[in-house]
Amino acid sequence: MRGHISAHAVCTAIRDDIVSGALAPGSRLIEEILAARYGVSRVPVREALRTLQSEGFVTTRHHAGACVAEPTAQEAADLLDVRALLEPLGAARAAARRSPAHLKVLRGLVRLGRERARHGDPGELRQLDDWFHETLAQAVGSPSLTALLTQLRRKIEWMYAVEPPARTAEAWDEHGAVLDAVARGDADRARALMAAHVEHSLPAYRLRRPLKTGVRDPKPPVNTVRVRP
């Protein structure tokens, strides 16, 4: 029934449609049409659009109202730079604050990832990778940092396609190494290992569509963090 779906649920639905491309960059977001699309009143739609604007998925144009944002090449490149800083921080925080439940889930994901890396399909591996990073984000013990990590991954998913890595087994070995450091509570090593993992994954990222020209091309950032033995 209309009006019984929360603004949070509507926000998630609109964000998912933006990320998937169902709502294309630059397209207008008319409250009445969106309300009919999701079977809700205009009130949660209005609240959702405000939230999505604060997150950078939506922008407001003069005489046009709310529209799906059109990120530039500079903004896309900045996301990868931010990821290189934020995900290692998240791994370090998880090492200090993770719970036994988080470790249990992470161990299960690493075990499945290693098995599927030997004879699995790329789509399933990508989903397992997402779950691993999402669980690690939940383990940081800070709702604000978890939200930042989650939002960052969604925005990167919106702008980039990730090609199946040629080094799938190595990638899951890196996940396992990060997990071992997190389980031991070694924040410094977890940070360094995640920084190396992020750097190694960069060649797999390809822009989904041509973006407006920014100050620079979306080249992968150079990460100089060394993993100590």
C-alpha cells in the first residue's frame, strides 16, 4: 500500500536503479513518476532524493529539478583515490573492533572464494568479493565509517565495471591474508595488506560510460605502501 514503505527503502531502490543504469545519468527524477514507479506517496520520494543528493547520486538543476548526477572523469578518478585511503583504514579499524561473528562470516567467505576461484563463474566470485568487503566494513565498529565505505563502493560500482581478474586465486589469497591480520588484531598489517590489495585490483576497473572531461584522466592512483613481512 502507498505510504507504508519507508524513505530509506525508497532511497535504496532509487540508488540501486541509478547504479544499475536503469535511471541514466542526466535523466530527470520527477517525484510523481517515481512515486508511481515504487508504489509509494511523494513524501518518501522527496526525502529519498534529498538523501541521494547529499550522497552525490542526484543533483538539482535550475528549471529542471532533481536529476541523476553526471559524474566527471575527475570525480571518477577521485573515487579510486579515496578508496586507496579509506579501505586500508577500514581494515585497520576492523582488526581492532571485529566481533567473533564478523570473523566467522569472513572466514566462510574466504573459504568459498578460494573454492570458487578454482572452478567458479565470474559473477559468483564478484558477489563473494562484494560480501567480503561489505562484511569487513560492518566490522569497523563505527556506523559513520561503515556508511562511508558502503557509499564509496556503491559509487564506484556506478561508475566502473570490474573485469574478471586474471589473478583470481591470488586475489582471494590476499583476502585471506587481510582476514588473518584482522583476526590477530594486527591493525598495521591489516592496513598495509589492504592497501596492497586495492593497488593490485586497480587494472580491473573500467569506466562504464564516457564521462565529462575533468581536470585529469581517471588513471589508477599510485600506492606506495609496503607490506611488512
